Amino acid sequence: MENDFENTTISLYGTVPDSIVDGPGLRYAVFVQGCSHHCPGCHNPESQPAEGGTETTLAALLADIRANGLVHDVTLSGGEPFEQPEACAALAAALKREGYGIWCYTGYLYDDLAGRTDPAIANLLDHIDVLVDGPFVESRKSLELKWCGSSNQRLIDVPATRRAGSVVEWQPASFSLEKPSNW
């Protein structure tokens, strides 16, 4: 598998090794290059052209993620990760094997992705914990939303959705700062 990583490349717009806005907690954010959605108001318009970006191997990217001992979660964003499904699926699979949590942002709807016959898309979905789906819609933009840019987007619990056969929205784990009653 590591040999495949040495030869497999991914086109990146960039990375953020310590993101706090691309999902809960401290995360490593991977922004792929290329997106055909061209959503007006996109917060990464420079990531839209397929050409450009930086070509790197999955091995180099994985080594960079591993070197950051503070993060245990990774977010794939863009650009559009499902427009590089083979590379993103291979990266997500390797990270899941090592215990990382995986979030992914996409302008596609989950239902459309799940209905495709491309095995790389199915493989990528199999390794995602939470999928933020739907295009960014500028008229529905809200700064009140957590981890979404516009109110049409959903945070989907992918494993639960795949088990249920219908979309199950992700809910953050609740916790209390109060002392347990047995203290």
C-alpha cells in the first residue's frame, strides 16, 4: 500500500495543519484543487480551476499529517474532493486505518453521490464519518451555522446513513461541564 502512495498524486490547493473551522476540534484540513461547481460566493474561488495547485504524492501528504501529533481528525475540502475520488479515497482509507476521523465537504448531494456507479466514489464514502453536502448558495449564507456555509447544506452521518438506507443527519455529541452527581 505504501508503494501506491509513493506513486499516487493528488492536486492540492493547500493544507491547514491546525484548522478549527472545518469540523469539530483541531483538525488537519486538506483542500484539493479543482471544482466544477463554481458556486458564486465560494470562499476558495482560487481552488476552482482544475489546473494549478500543487501536485504532491499521497505518501508526502500522509507523512505531513502524521507528523502533526496534535490532530486526530482530517477534513477533505476544496475544491471538490469527489473530483479526485481515487486519491481522496486512498488517503481517507489510510487515515481511517490509523484511527483518524474524516470529514468531507462536497458541492454534490449525498443522494447523487450514493447513486453513482464509480467505485472510487463509493470507496471514498465508505471512509467518511461526516459529509457536509450541497453547493454553497450565497442567498442562503449564514454565519450562524456551525460547519456549513449556507442553510441548504447538511451534516450527514455517513456510516449511519449507509446502514439506514436514508440520510441521517449528524448530531454533535453532547457533554456537560457540570460535575457528575456521584462526585
